[in-house]
Amino acid sequence: MSLNTIPRWTWALPVIAWGAMFASPFAGEATLFLLLVGVALAGTVFAAVHHAEVVAHRVGEPFGTLVLALAVTVIEVALIISVMLPGGEAKAALARDTVFAAIMIVCNGIVGLCLLLGGLRHREQDFQLRGASTAMTVLASLAVLTLILPSYAQAMPGPFLGSTQLAFIGVVSLLLYGTFVFVQTIRHRDYFLAEGSNEDAHAAPPSIRVTWVSVGLLLLCLVAVVGLAKVLSPAVELAVANAGAPEAVVGIVIAGLVLLPEGIAAARAARADRLQTSLNLALGSALATIGLTIPTVAIIFVITGQPLLLGLPMKETVLLALTLLVGSMSLATGRTTVLQGIVHLVIFASFFFFAVVP
């Protein structure tokens, strides 16, 4: 389909989503209505990412993958805040669980799937080692500072940070992510562009009119996703509780829902032998998740005075350390095969299994 046309579903689904939001006070918790909300929510997320892709294609690489990562992160941050603030202390760990789940889904699930699909179809694939190394360096620093270090701070008992410490972590997270974006888009942009010709083989960019329409529809989608998530979150939490699963599974559901469309886009790029785009999408999304989510929730919780639980338990700390170690090693040569994909997918399967069966 031409990028100069707007598919009907990309504007019809947000309209349905807005209708469901306005109808929610009258529909209550009817099962059929909640199913409609779930379908509308998932469809609106896909529509949001479609419009982000249109805008991304207009601005080009690596700005395009940055637009996608920012759009997904805005959705994720809005979902976290909309669920955490009304929940009080009972939801103090939701941001931590969602950010951790997003890292594991991206760095093991999405990256593993991309490496596996690309390896099966093309045997070996190349990417820019300098770009991947830069992203992994920042990702490891952000993950350790925000998810591991709080468990060992002494300002407050438990895996919490004091207000001053929380503000500091928020500032350095934003600084690291902002510096990475500057390097990716301006200072060393060539680190994140493929050396081969396949990476740049794109269709003609969309027109200015279509781009601006997509910008407007993207904003409508983002608001609709937040509103519907707030409607659906009590039902999701009840379903998780009835299944006997830990509350951390709610964070996995939120992260998985938001990252699903981006994962599909990354997998398609890998199958098309554009692994550089896949890694830009995946690693950029993981970086944006930490670099923007943590500062946002830190500011809000410093102002409101609510507790924010950030430090990971030991089991999750081990899985995160394994992910960072394997990611640094598997992306250390500039070439990948199916083996690296299988390793990452096994780590992802282990994360999911031990989250459901702790």
C-alpha cells in the first residue's frame, strides 16, 4: 500500500477507541464491553505505531527508529502513571516491573527473534558494531543504576531510594539517554546506518500532507491508549490474581502489549536483511524505556511523596546481569547467526517461566 494513502483501519480504530472511552462510565465492567476495550486497545497501539512509522519514514534513519522508540515509550509511561497513581503504595513496584519486563522482552525476545529469523533466511547478517556497542554501553549503565543499585542504597530500608537519590537517578538517566540520542542522530550518526545498500532501499517517502495527518492521528492514538488502559487495568489485575500469578505479571502484560507492534516491525526488517534497522529499533526502545520512564516517574513521585520501588530482587538481578552479559558478547563481532538468536530466546523463555512460576 502506498505511503501516500491512509489505511482506513488506522483512523477507524482510534475512533472506536475514543467511543469506548466515552462509553466506559455507562458500560461498567460488562465482559463483552471489556473484550471490545481490549480489542480496541490492541488495535489502537498498532495504529499508533503505523502512524509513527509514516512519520519515521519521512524523517529518515536513524531519526525514524527514534520516532518509533519515543512513541512506544510515551505510551508505556502514560500506562504506568495512569495505573500507579491511583494505586498508591500497592503499585509502588509497577514501574520497576514494567521497565524490567521491557528490557527482557526487547533484549532477549525481540532481539533473539530478529537474529533467529535473519539467520534462518540469510545464514549470517552484518550490522554496525560501533552503534551496537554504544547502545549496549548506555543500556548497561542505565539498567544497573536504576534497577540494581537501589537495592544497595542505605537512605531508606529495602529497595527504595530517598527523594534526593531518586532525583539524582532521574537526572543521570535523562543525561545518559539525551547524550545517546545526540550521538545517534548528530555527532556519530554513521554508527547507526548500515554499510550495505539494502538498508537504504526504501519506497518514496510519504507526502507532507499525509505526514501531518499521521502526526495528528498518532496523538489521538496515544491519548486513546492511555484512556483504554485505565479502563482495562482492573480487569487485567483481577485476571492475573485469579490465575494465581505474581503481580509482576501485570508489568509484563503492559510491556508486551506496548512492544508487540515494534517487535513485529523489527522482525520484518530482519527478514528483509536490514538487521541494522532491527537493532536500532530494539536497543533504542530499551534505552528510551529506561531513559524516559525512570525520570518521569521519579519527578512525579518526588513531588507526590509516594514510595517508588526500583531495586530488583536477586532472581531478577541475575537474569538482568545475564542479559547484559550475553547481549554484549553476542553483538561484539558485527555478525550474527541463528545461535545468538536461540541463546537470547532461551533467556527470554526463562524470564517468562520464572515470572509466572516463581
